Amino acid sequence: MAEETPDSPAGESPALTDPPDGSEIPVEAAGPDPTDTPKVAALKQERDDFYDRFVRKTAEFENYRRRIERERRERADQTVIDLLLELLLVADDFERALAIEAGDEDTPYQKGVELIHAKLNDILKKRNVTPIEALGCDFDPNVHQAVVQEASPGHRNGEVIDELRRGYMMGDRLLRPAMVKVAKA
């Protein structure tokens, strides 16, 4: 009689251990995995930890990318606003120059200033910058800055009676409030 070797189980043929349809036995049905040693379990835990860290770092990076993009847009918007505020100072100077009466005749100098002022207003309109209408309106602290309050019997209380510096909006955003004189009853 032949001796049994420890490598081959006695009395088991491959036909008895393999399923009849040729598929493999599911791990759960086969019982506990003999390769699940403490070392393998530790490696699986380490793999799961690394995967969790990977998912978290990916989410953190996505949030970082969105925040940087939002900050970049805000900086670009602020740069445009800063430039427009400087242009508004130039527009104020042109309006003061045009308010001075040069006499009855239109001089070429006055025509030139009017053309430059019109071009500047066109640039502002392209950027959706519109002046705030203040004269005759009720004082609104959201768009007006009251610098003088004056008793005026011919006006209602809180009515804007003079505009010292024009205010501007860019869309629905306030660029610069209008500096106004308000009537006091």
C-alpha cells in the first residue's frame, strides 16, 4: 500500500471537490479564508485606511480648487471695480469742465471735451455702469451719502435737493454712493 503524502489529502479526488458546472466555490461558502492571517488582516486594514485617506484628499483638493477659482474671480472683479472707480473720478472732472459756461458760442475746445466725455460714458455703459438718479428722490442710505442737511421749506423732509457727486451702480452692485444734500423740514 502506498504511503499518503502530507501534500495530498487522502481519499479526496479532484472530481469530489470541484463543483459539477466548473465554477469556483464562493469564498463565503468555502468557509473562512485560510490565508486570513493577522498579517493579511493588517494589510487589508492598511489598504482601507489608504483608500479612505485618498478619498478625503481628493475631496479636499476639489474644495481647494473651487476656492482658488472663486478667489481668482473675486480678485478679477475687484480689479475691474478699482479701475472703474478711477475712471469715475475722470468722469467727474469732465462733468465739472462741461458745467462751466464758455459763453454763447461752441468752441472747438468745448466740442472736444464733450466728445471725450461721451466716449468715457460709452465705456462705462459697456461695463453696465449706470448713474444713480438722486435729485428729487427720497434719501436712501443704500445708494446715497448725505453730506449736508439743509432746511428747505419748498421740499419735503428727506428729499434730495442737490447732488454734490454723482453715484454709480454696476448692474445691481453699488460702485459709489451719490453724495447729496438732503432737505430738512
